[in-house]
Amino acid sequence: MDLMKLMTAIIKPFKLDDVREALAPLGIQGLTVSEVKGFGRQKGQTEIYRGAEYRISFLPKIKIEIAVSDTQVEQVIEAILDAAHTGKIGDGKIFVSELNQVIRIRTRETGNEAL
């Protein structure tokens, strides 16, 4: 049975290229990137617009989703941690979930072969 994980990383937008470059040597064949907004401990920020102060409660972030074989999980975590780290609040999070099935539409391959 193929053991696979779906890894989701929320990172600062300017760290995307660093993370992508860190994943390439690991043989990561593909990833999905989305522009998202959110907040955690950062709590948003205050902006001035036309003399009025207002609060932005959601900050721009990048969400990266990667399907990997179980054997790659620790390497991918380390690569993302090293590449996305700034040491400042808002560096992001990595979530690892079970992935029950993957199917490549073009070839109908399943499991790790579909990754």
C-alpha cells in the first residue's frame, strides 16, 4: 500500500522562490501555489488611507500544497523550514495530512506513481 501525505505550508510571499528552490533537489515533481490571506499571532496591521487609520485583519500569504510519499515527509519539512524561516512573527506553518488516494488523470496512474 502506498503511504502518502499532503503537505500544506503557509509562508510569507517573498519566501516562495526560496522554498521552491529548496524543494527542487529533493525531486519534488510539482506543487500547487495559491495566494491567500489570513492571520495568526501577527493579528494584521494598521494602515493609513486618506488620513484615516484602519486595520487590515488579514495579511497576504502564500499557500503551497505538495503531495509526497511518506518517505519524503521529513526532508520536505526540513527544506521548507530552512527556506521559509526569517525568525520573525508570521513565518507561517506546515500542516501534514494523510493522503488516501492520488490519480493522474492523463495516465490513470495511482498512488506514488501518480505523484
